[in-house]
Amino acid sequence: MMRTTVTLDADAERLLRNAMHSRRRSFKQTLNDAIRAGLSTKPPAKSRPRFLVKARPMGLRAGIDPTSMNKLADDLEVDAVLAKSRRGPRE
């Protein structure tokens, strides 16, 4: 146990006295609890600017559904596999 003198700012003393009264604890217990609570938490993370995605036109022709591009890729792959199997193993 360590004995020391602490000088508190007026607002900090008021907060400490209010906590003592509401929790019905001694000055020593309330101060130790406040120090533990304050020093055991991680400091708040530095706020970064929000990430924004800048939308750009895709340049697709009218009638092309951009959500079905994977289906188109699958269809082209199937066509390529079928064409390769028709040619035979040596070509």
C-alpha cells in the first residue's frame, strides 16, 4: 500500500464526492475504483475519415444487366469446355 497526496481539480473533486455519496463508499475506495476504471480501459481509437466509394458509370450498353456478369462468364466457360471436348485431346 502506498500513501500519497493528490491535488484534485474542483470538477474532479465534485465528481469523486458525488460518486462517494451515491455508492456509499469511502474516499479511498472511490478514488481507487475510479483510477482502476480509467486506466484499465483502452484509449478510444483515433477516428479516421469515412471511406467513400466514388461511383462511376460502367459504360455498359443498354440492356446488359451488370448483376448477371457471373452467369455470362459461366456460360462462356461452359462453351469453351464443350468446344475443346469436340476437338479432341490432340488439338
